[in-house]
Amino acid sequence: MRMWKKVNLRLISLSVLLSVLCAGCTEKPDGISEENKDTVVDTRQQGIINESLEIAERYRDIYEAAVKNNALDALETQRQIVERIGEKGNVAVDRNNRINMTNYKDAESFCQSAQEKAEAEVTLFSVMDEGGFLRYDMKTSKGSISVAVSRLEWEKGEPQVVYYNEFEAYTWQFTEKGYLFIEEYRPSGYDGAPGEVAFRVKPLDQDCRDYCEKYVYPVGYADNNLFITDWNEQDISEPDFYDLYEKLYYVKYGTNVPYEPYEGAEYEVPAAEFEDVIQSYFNIGVEQIRENTMYRVESESYCYRPRGFREGELPYGPYPEVVACKEQPDGTLHLYIEGVWERKLTDRAVASELVVRPMENGGFQYVSNEVTFWNESLEFRWFTPRMTDEEWQSYYG
């Protein structure tokens, strides 16, 4: 099993570095004599390393400004890095596919060649948090895709290539919607990171992306069911208000709820605090909030229990995309949302239509949601409902 290999490029000579990086990498180029294979592979790795370091230097000013402003994880920082990498004709996108890919036609042409079983190659940069990137050097021939993946990170203000691996794609597909999915084989029982990776090749309308960032992405699919249940302003009984309290508190204040989420914790949240968060984003009366929560009349508070271990969700769940949008005559926005599930190799795990009401003060209200599609071939296990009061009392006592 190949493992991550970290090395310090400033302290180890290139020849030693390449021998370390090559350890465990058994794939060799076809059509080359045995005595020359190691030299060819080492030369290729050396070229990738040198070029990646050069590319990182091109955006050093962006990285250093982000460090100074504590903005390394900001989407705008990733956007600037993606665009800077793309200026020289490189294909680049962010790791979470929230930014349109630069020079996407090159990637699209590669995918089409793979589908046609022709020969082609492409290099794709996937920008991560903290200012680094994953680099995918891909070649296709006869319908197969071979991948050399490397990782660049910034350590103590200097760019360093800390990982290199080569593999033949176990499965791959290029979808009609424009996603390239690549899967690296993982043996049964493997407990590391998943082998699946997704790249949105075809661009999305920028309005759709902006709406997603403001109205959809902050809530997402994790630990709540807002976008996977049917509801409207007349009946908002399906969404879990406790999950929404946590999500929308962060949207409203930019910080997590002020209650420590230890196992079995129980709090009394003042009614005014809880209701203010919910009513900031829903046109709803307090009566309906209290009907769907544990409201305590005597203390004028809501019984709030952070999710515990039994209510946790599986990692690597789907993320939402707004794939189409339109403004309606009454001023509301009609957003068409589809869930991309990288680990399940699908760009449409679920679909819904969300209506949002923008407010004059810059805020907004959720109006309705209707689920229009479920991929029945998948196991929808990413959302776990909270325990009922009876279940909680039985478990925590």
C-alpha cells in the first residue's frame, strides 16, 4: 500500500528525494527498455517537482498576503490562486469545485479523447485550503487513464512538494453535466482517505454560483435536512429546527453556537435567542417553532442537545450546487439544486427546487423546498435524524 511521503526539498538532494518519492511506485512507462525505465520515471518526477515549485512562486504574493490577513482558507484567496495559475494556460480549479475551471476546454478535450479511446494528456491543478495544490498529470490511451498525482504545500513560508504517487484509474467517467470522476483502487478494509476525486470541468453560470454561496452552501447537506425534504411557509414541520439553529447561527454571527457540544450535553437556550435565529431566515411564527421543538414554558427556553456520537453522520457526504436559477415576478429566486457525491461517483445524488426571498436589508428568507429527484441506486446514509426525547433519555439516562 502506498503511503504519503513527506520530504524537505531544501535539505535533501534531488537524487535522494527522487529515490524516496519513487519508493513503492511500481508503475513504469510502456515501450521503454528495463535499464532506462527508472531514469525516465525519475526525470518525469524531477520535471513535475521543478515546474510545481515554479508555479507556486508565481502566486507567492497572493499566498503571503493571505497569511498576513489570516485569509488562507477564504474562497476569494483560492479564486485568486486558481486564476493566477491559469494565466499561463494551465487548467486549474479549487478542490471543492466552487470556482469555474480555468482553460476548461483543454480538460474537456482530454475527457472526450478518453471517451473515444484516443491518446491525449492534460495537467490539472486542484487548489486546496492553506494555499497548496494537488497536481494531476493524466494520460489516456485505449480508454484507460493513468494518473501521476503530487501535492504541494507551503511549509514555513516555502513551497514544497511533499507527495507523489502514480496509479491507473480503477474507474473513471465524464458526465453529461461536465464532471470528471477518477477513482483510485482501494482494497477492502482500507481506512485512509477515499480514492474518488471529482473535477467540475464545464463552467457554471456565475449568478448560480453566487446564489449557491449565499443561500445554499453555508447550510449544505451535512447535519440537516433542509434541502432534502418538502416544506413551505405554511408547513415547515419537516426540517429539524435544532440543526437549523446551529447552521443559521453561524450564518448570522459568523461563529458557532455558544454551547459546548460534549456527549450528552443539554442546555436551555433563551427563547428570544433561539427564535431570533430561526425567524431571521424564515417567515414563521413562534407557535410553529415551538410545536416542532422542546419548548419549556416555565423557563421560556428551548431544550437544546448538541448532536452526539450516535447522531453523527458518515464523512465524505455530498455537496450542493445551484445548476440553474431564475428571478420570479414576486422578487423571489427559484434555485435548482443538485447534490454532487464524489465518493459515490455521481453529480446528481438528489435534486430539489428551492425558493428564496431576498430582503431589502441584504438578508433573506427561505420560502419553500421541493425534492424532485432521488438517485434510488444509492444508499442515502449521510443524514442521520436526531434522537427523539425517548431515545435520548434511554441512551444518556
